[in-house]
Amino acid sequence: MSQKASTSLNRRPLPRRRLASLGWAVVVLLTLAIPVVLLERTGVLSGLPLLHVLSLATGLIALSLLVAAFLLPSRVRTLTSQLGIERVLRTHRALAVAAGAIVLAHVVFAVAHSPAGLGLLDLRTAPPRVWFALTATVSIVAIVVLAWTRRRRRPRYEGWRLSHVILANVIVIATAMHVWLLDDLVNNAMVLAWFTLLAVLVVGLWVYRWWWRPRRQRQNAYLIDEIHQHPDSSATLVLHAEGHEGVPFRPGQFAFLKIGASPHVFEEHPFTIASAATEPWRKEFTIKALGDFSELVAGMKAGRRVYLDGPHGSFTVDGLASEAIVLIAGGVGITPMLSMVRTLAERRDQRHIVLFVAGRTADDLLHRERLDGLVHDLDLDIVEILEEPPESWDGEVGWLTRPMLKRHLPRLRQRIDYFICGPGPMVAAVTRTLEGLGVRNSRIHTELFDVV
């Protein structure tokens, strides 16, 4: 990792995140346009009835969108570090829903133009291509419904993730087989070339995600040095690199943590790295005991080997032209802020930093012992806010409100970057408050607890 001085950070950098977003938007538009252009230019649609044309067009567009949706959660670090994990997953969900809607339209058009009508869906006499089509359609509906109802159902993360991965692979395989068995598409050389390109991309992504990345994780394994228990039942894992120089990361990024005999183990969970990015050989993770996996982590012993899939995410102070930085954390959302503050202290950054930390009780203030001494190395103000403070409390009380923000924000308002991490309602409320104070959206950076 390069350790730029604060003076270099104050120059306006190339807006890579904005360019990455624009680039991805272009990719999505091309994904929609190329199938239509191919069908029109190659004469595949020539002389066909309108309903048949609509059936072919919607089918090929849906296939392209499904591949784009398949690409996004494959943990391609260029995407996760430039677009950010929130935008990656939001776009993934939007593409999946759009593909599902277009697939349903494709089914309607296919049934409408078929002489058999609804009899086309009679599985007793249906050809294999229809079986594959229905399998893909049912799986798409299932994966969208499970995703939309996840918050209400609150399933175990690993069970939900396993079902999601299985359904996604069923969708891709069944869709590919359906298209392959449709003679009126793969018999055209250019359409076949597009289909082959998509198939190669999917296979390449699958190999990258499930073979290449675990192989790299085995080479870059870490060992647990020590485990610190905290009063609020959270625990901090301190790791060191085993036989390598460490995996570089940017302050505020996260990694998927795997505990097991092999990096190919399926169970893994995302946690933000809390240590300084200037020490890639050493990593800390503060983990709240909220589920089976995090409780298992708290019971780990020193010397245990772990594997990291990462780093991912664009929630970082690196590469931004700021004159001051405001960090706003709720609960365990302090972890990316710890990494940022520690890294800035190691770099001797001279910018003014305001750190807001909100919690229910004093036990929720996880940052205190780890920020000791940093106030002497940085121009750092720490504002603590408790909903249920002890009698001797002299900090802020209640919720983080607009008047509270105005009391502590730096006087400069034009070149300040704001970072917010915590529960969804807290992130949304603070974002609205900052926008109400005239802060530009491009200066507000957010990270949610449950985004991944």
C-alpha cells in the first residue's frame, strides 16, 4: 500500500469511483443492446410473427442480464473496490429482478405464439428445452422471492447463502441448456458467438470464484495471535500473516473470514478490518456475537489458521480530496473507522477529523481502549453519544440529531468527506440530516451492517 502524505491527498484525484460507475452503466446498456442488434442485423427475426420476435428478443435479453447479475457477486475485486459493495449488491438485485420480469414476459410471448398455447407447458409431452426453461423460470422466481423476504424471515446467513448459490447455478445452467436446444438461435453464427462468449464468461467467473480465489487464500493464510473479549460480548481477533508479507488493503475495507481446515470451506462471513492499512501482515477484526458463526469465532484459540477472502469495498478515505473528515459510527460500525483513524495516524495526516460514536450504553463504546494515544498523533475530536448513559456521563445523550451535528462539525463545509457506518435506519437518518445541511451526496459515503 502506498502511504501518501496528507498534502498529496489534498490534490484532486482522478474520480475513479465515478468513472467505474459510468463504465458499469455502459456495460449494462451494451448487455441490453447487443442481443437486440444481433437479432436484427443477422436476419434471425426476418419474416417471423411479432409474438415470436418478442419471444426471441426477451429471451436473449434476459440471458444477457442474468450473466451480468451473475458477474456482480463473484467478488471481482475491481468491481467491489471501485463500485463499493453496497452499489454492487443493489445493482445485482436490480438486474436479477429485471431479468426475472423479462423471463416472465418471454414465457408469455412463447406461449402466445405457440400453436399449442398453454399446452406448451404440459411437462408430460414437453421437449427437454421446455423442461429447462421451466426449471430456470421457477428458480428465478424462487431466488427473487427469497431475497425480497429475507429481512422478514431472518434465516441463518449460511442457509440463505447456500440456497442462493444453488439456485443461481441452477438458473444459469438451465437457461444455457434451454438456449442451446433452441435451433432458431444457435444456428446463427453471430448469435452463437454471443452465446459462447457469455458461456465462457460464466465458466471463467465460476472458476475464479470457487477455485482460483480459494487457492490464493491458501497461499495467504493467517494465524490467530490472540483474542480479546469485550464487555458487550464482542471479541477482537488479532491475526498475523503465515509465511507471507500480508495482503494489502485500504483502510475501511472488509474481508470474508473462513475458519476451517481448507479455504474451500463454504461457511464464511464478512467483517471489516479494524487495524491500520500500513501493516498488511497484521489484521484485527472486531466481531459482535450476533449469530452462531460469530459466537464460534469468540471461542477460537490462538494458533488457529484462518483464511481471508478480500479485501473488498470502497468505504475508505484513500483517494479522496478532503480538507477534513467526519466519521459517524453506530455500535460495531466503529470498526472501519478504527482502521481509517489508525492508518491516518501512521501516515501523520494533518487534516481535522471528527469521530462520532453512538451506542446504547457505555459498554457499546468499543473504540476507547484502541484510540488511546491517537488523539496526540492526529487533529482528532471524538464525540460520544449514549442513549442510556451512566450517572457520571458528561458526553452527548440521545440520538445523533441535526443540532448535535452542527455543534461538532468542522466549520469548513465544502471539502469534507462524511463516512457513516451502522444499522440501516441510523445510516439512512444521518444521511438525510447531512443532505438537509447542504452536504453533497458525492461527499457522503455509507456502509451497512447487513449489506453482504
